Amino acid sequence: MDTVLVGALTTLLFASVLQLGLALHVRTTLIDCAAEGARYGALADRGPADGADRAVDLIRMSLTSSYASDVSARRTTLDGLPVIEVRVTAPLPVLGLLGPGTLTVTGHALEEAP
């Protein structure tokens, strides 16, 4: 009886740590894709729409397409400097890659002068 209880608790603990690792992986991947999209959109011959498209492509290559459904980019200022901001809103994985909540990450890059 004790072995069953310890085994069940160990399995639950392992599954929880695995799920936490998956959630952190998804978050880190989305942050990287948003930052790379912002860097691409901030190039002298590119714009915010190009940055958003680049972020969507990277997310689709790294994760599933459902994570790339809400990506936006815009020009803004940060500490008085012109930057491109790419914002990604995606599901927060709670059970496997499915999740009821949302996760919002942003990436910024200093806009190059033409």
C-alpha cells in the first residue's frame, strides 16, 4: 500500500515538473520569436508588418500554428527612442500544449534609420 502511494505521488510530481518545463519552454520560445521579429522589422528596409510576419513564421517552425494566431507589431517609443514592438498572445500550456489561459510576450528592437 505504501509503495502505491509513494509511486502515485512521485508520478504526480514528475508530471508537474515536466509540465512546468514545457510551459517555460513555450514562453521562452515565444519571447525569442517576438524579439527576432522585432529585430527583423527594425531593419532600415523593413517595417512592423515584416516583423510580425517573421515572428509568425518562426513560431510556426518552433511550435504549432495555434500559437501564431495573435501576433501584432507597431512602431512606438521606449525611453524616447523609436522602436519596433512585436506582441505575441498565445495559449498558456496547462495540460500538454493545451491551455485555457493566455500568455502575452513582447519583443523590442531599436529602429534603424533609412
